[in-house]
Amino acid sequence: MSKKDKYSLPASGAGLVRYFDEESTGPKVSPEQIVAITIILAIICMALKFSNTTGSS
């Protein structure tokens, strides 16, 4: 078998980013805070939806 017949494969980790090594500069928000904000926004949206139904015809 000659050297021309051998193919070299690329490195298995080439171009991959290891995200757990990256340091984020944004605000730190816990999952509980995300759930609370979502519930609050849903309540506000429902309140706005139902408060506007009496004035339209």
C-alpha cells in the first residue's frame, strides 16, 4: 500500500467550543427567577387582555 492511498482524518475536536470553560459577562439569573418572571408576564398579559374587552364594540 503506497502513501497516496492513506487518508488523514481531521482532529476530532477541531473547531469545537467548550462552553463550560467560557466566562459569561452577562447578568446571572437563576432558573427560579426565569420561572417567576414568566409567570408574572403571563399574569400581566392576561390582565391586559381582559381589561380591554369592556370598551370595544
